[in-house]
Amino acid sequence: MTQKRTLLTIESLAELASVHQPPYLSLYQPTHRHRPENQQDPIRFRNLVKDLEKSLRQEYPAVETRLLLEPFEALAHDHDFWNHTLDGLAVLGGPGLFRVFRLQRPVAELAVVADSFHTKPLRRFLQSVGRYQVLGLSLRKIQLFEGNRDALDEIDPALGVPRTITEALGDELTEPHQTVASYGGIGAASTPMHHGHGGKKDEADIDAERFFRAIDRAVLEHHSRPSSLPLILAALPEHHHLFHRVSHNPFLMETGLTINPDALPIDELRERAWQVVEPQYQARLATLADEFAVAKSNGLGSDDLAQVAQAAAAGRVATLLIESDRQIAGRLDGSTGRVEVADLSHPQVDDLLDDLGELVGKMGGRVLVIPAERMPGRTGLAATYRY
């Protein structure tokens, strides 16, 4: 069984789409961060697993059903996992694959066995504008966070980024180690403290630069490049200059937080990070609206569902804006772009906006989920065309 992981990226969706051995099990549920609400989450999860079992038993023998559900059952009894949930949960499994994604927004309950994974909630989460990452940097330890306007959470330490200078440099670390570890203490007043002669200070400075280069490479490779999210540096002032000097990360923002993140509660860190990101976020929304207005006036844009669907099927849509939390029930023919509006409660009916976003993405277009108050129009969508 391939090991589960919790980092959601575009690469995650590509991996799920590349699996070609059914059945595909998709489970979604809203979760809670704190007691007592989160005590009901594993119970709801086990009930959804039972729904998966009922569906599997209709088509598969008991032995195969049991094997497919084993990782779901193990997760149901993982007490540490259920004590560290966020706002939503997606669990996807099949022969040889099991993935768990903790989400910073609620999702509707769903348990389905099908010929493909149900990934629309994951895709919509990735397409949401306003997400960012924070790199908490000191010579004592590294922390990496991901968040939005409403939430900020630490990314799993196992996902590719060294957490200490010893872990990053290993045998390359200059001895004695304590000459380096004295940097970056708690609080903004901390100052470097070197022991011994000047040579030790030079060695510590070399270690610091090596450390920052290693962190920069790891964050870029495992997080910034896969997510394309803006990266905010949170560090003491003396570390900002060095890290910016050695960094090759194009997603690193010029403006950062000149604090040690260890000294802040996470809610305050989120508030300060959002103050850095918000001007860029608002400017991006304004630019998207302006681009659509210009395109529409030149006959290269539309907010009419039927027109946009036909353009998407033809591969003409360059950018599609979708209103967050908006649903339009119906069916979409991906080959012709024909739409049929219907009742969302019908089991064969899905959300046209999600289907349209999936189609545009498959055709190489860009899809962005936008707050309702910043959408250019009231139809729930806006598209600019390539031609």
C-alpha cells in the first residue's frame, strides 16, 4: 500500500488522475478543530466507511472489499489524527493507493465508489484565490505554514523541509554545533552569541548561509513550485537580508514579517501574514476583473453559461472565474459544451460550475475561484477567450 500524505497540490490531482485500476473510493466530510465538536468526527467517518462498504459489496467479493477498506478502518482508529483535524477531510483510496487530505474549509459529506476519483472539492480548494505560505525561519528551527484569510496551519514537518540546522547540514555542519545554535532565540531582542575566537564566528556564518540555502531549495522544490503560492518570510531582522540574498525562490515576497514566529500565537501570525498578502490579493482580483471587462468589450469574453461551455469544449477559454459557494445544477457534455440545467438533488446531476472548471483545466485553461463580491457580473462565472 502506497503511504498516505497530507499535502494537497496540483501534482496530487495529477497522481489521482493517473491511476487506472478501479474501484475508486472517495470520502469527504466536514471536520472540527476543537473539542467537543471534533469528538463526533470519527463516528461520522466510520458511518461513511460503512456506506463505502455497502457499495463495494454490491460489486466485489468480501475479501477484496476488506482489503480496500483496511486503510480507512486504520484511519478511523488513529486517535492522534482525529485530535488534529482542520475544517474538512478528503480520503481517497483504491488498489495500491491511499491519500488523506486535511482541508482549511468545510466540504459536503460524500462517500462514493466509482470508476474515477471524485476530486472536484480538492480542485476548487486549490483554485481558490487568497492562499499563501509562511516560512518561519531561525537558526534554531524551521516552520512552514499554509493559510488564507481565515486560517493558518503548520504544514506536516515530514513533507520535504529540514526542521533544524543539524537535519539540513548533517556532516557538513561546522563543529562545535553550539556556536551556531545560539542564534535566533525567542523574541525580537535576541542577538547572536559566539564562543571562542573569530574563526568560530566565521564558521557559524558559513553554516548559517549553507542552512538558508538548503531551506530555500527544499521549500522551492517541495512547496512553492508545486503550489505557486506567495511565500512570506517571518524571521528576525538580521536573517531577512541573508535569506533574501541566497534565495532563488520567485514566489518569495519582498515584504515579510520581521518577527520570530515562535513568539506569536498562530492567530496573530495569521493576522499579520494576511496584512502582507491582502494588498497583492486585492490587486490581483481587480486585475482579473479589468481583464475580463476588456476581453468582453472586444468580443473575447462572456459570462453566459451556454456560450462559455461551448467555448470551453472547443479549447478557447484561457481564464475562467467561478464564484465561490455558487452552484448551478445540471449536466455538461464535455465534447460539445451542451449544458442542461436540472435539479441538483437528482443523483445523476452535478454542479455545472465545477464540471466547467474541470473541462477548462483539462483543455489547458486557468480556473480561479473568486469571492462573490468581487465577481465581474452576477451569473456565477466569467471567461476570457484565447481567440
